[in-house]
Amino acid sequence: MDTATQSERAETFRALHAEEPFVIPNPWDAGSARVLAALGFRALASTSSGFAFTLGRRDGSTTLDDAAGHAATLANATELPLSVDLENGYGREPEDAAAAVRRIAEAGAVGGSIEDWGAEDGIYEPELAVERVTAAVEAARRLPFPFTLTARAENHIRGNPSLDDTIGRLQAFEAVGADVLYAPGLRTLDEIRAVCGALGKPVNVLARRDLTMAELVEAGAQRVSVGGALTWTAVAAFATTAEAIRERGDFSGLGTGPPLDDWFR
């Protein structure tokens, strides 16, 4: 992708965070990315769990090389801005987070997220977590376009649902320059309000089946993502139909061809 095109996408993505709240859905491959673009969404975010599934792996088992290749595929599939789930930056140290940002930018992404949790260490100590976000921010600022860095506090999906600690971490990430803050796994509107009300920068909220977009926006969300949920929706439909075929010889669940001529123009 040429620098001018990437800069345009980066500016578009940055501007979205200052406009009306928006949904940033999570495709798992080039085809799903093109469908989401055709349906009118304005930006895309990768899903680490959905991508890992396409490789026949569990979440957390992909590498930075894998993620960069996937990012290039998604970035080239549509004209929309792309933000990439960089997990923990594929390493514990601050320089790992910085390297992940640089690599993903080279692949065509204009944004990315860094987590404060690693499989071997669990939730990082606050000082290290902040150092990692600081390094990622510094790497982002050295790029020739406005890369939008999202800093994630993983407490609520990693067995430590402490709202006070989550807010403290996000405030620290905001203070060192993260552009968007994100605490996946918030369960209630009160929790979302508390997080959004404590921060001065845009907050990404993970969608829940029991909450509407209007409710999330009222609670303060600027950006709403769905994580791997679209992937699992598609996989569940596939598995249900396949089971009916295996168990009963029932082919009634097979669908007709989608309007690819419209979606893939």
C-alpha cells in the first residue's frame, strides 16, 4: 500500500473517533472483510481469535509474522481503515510492543491494540504495562501517518474483574498517549459508564448480546467492536447444518448463494 493511501485511511480512521459513535466489526478473512465493507461499515478491526480459527488454532497461538500477513490480506481486501488486534505485542518487553506496531503498520494497518496480559505472565504489573504502552505510543508517533493506538486493560476477561484497577490502568495508558482505551468484558451499563466517565479519550466497548448500540452510546462508548463473535456466529451456523447432515441426512439447512456480485463489486 502506498504511503498516500495509508495516510488517507489513517486520517479517516482518526476522524471517526471525533464524530458520531460507530461500530467497528471484526472480519476473520478477506471475504468477510469485503462483505462488511459492502454492508456500509466505515472501518474494520481484526480479531485474534477469529484469525487463529482460520489457521486451525486457538487464540494466542499465532505469531507476529502470522498477524502481519493477515493484516496485509485484510488491508488489501477493502478500502476501509484497518486496526489490528496485536494481542500482547507478541512478547513481554516494551520493545516487543513497539516492534509489533511498526510491523503491522508496514503491513497496511492504520491502528492496533496492545494488551496488558501475557499467557506466561498473566496480567502485567502496572509499571510494566505502562512502559509497554509508552513504547507502543512512541513507535506509533514515529510513523509517517497518525496511527491510532488502542491500549487494553484485560482484567475483566482474565479473572480479575476489579473496576478500580481497570480504570487506574486505563487512566495511566491515557496519560502516556494511548489514543483509544479499551476494557473488554465490561458486563453492565454501570461499569461502562464508570470507565467512560473516568477517561478523556475515546473508549472502545465490546458488544454484548443483552445491550443495544443506543444503550452503549448513552453509557459513553465512542467505538463498539464485536471481537470474535461474528466468526463464532458463522461457525455455529456451519456446525449446526453439518451436524444435521451427519446425524439425519438433513440438507434443509443448506443456504443459497449470497449476493456476491453486489458484495464483491
